[in-house]
Amino acid sequence: MNPMSIMKMMNLKKQFETNHPKFAAFFQNVMGRKIEVGTVIEISVCRPGEEPVRTNMRVTESDLELIEQLKELGQ
């Protein structure tokens, strides 16, 4: 990844944390601990005027490397 892209991502992350401090703190708390096989991750999206859409996944051994890479990217 080139340095300009990294700087842009860091600025976007900082702006996101400013706009959504509770979500950012929640995410840091959850991702600050090790995610283990069997952990269930759930997400819900609620658009204005629509019913929420929800899904979840149970973390498998093969998911752990991706999760660790995402955690490193976010730091």
C-alpha cells in the first residue's frame, strides 16, 4: 500500500472515530480482546423506513487470520 493511501485511511479512521465515538470505543473494546473459534459476530443494518436486516457468523479457525489482519489494519 502506498504512503498516500495509508495517510488517507488514517484520516478517514480519525474522522470516523470523531463522528461515532461510542461505536469506535465499542469496536476497540471488542477487537482489543482475542477473538476465538466459536465466537459469534452479529451485524444489523436498519435503513430509514425499512425493517432491520440481520446476519451473524460463527468464527472458524480459517477466519482467524483475516480477523487478525483486519485488527492490524485498524491500528
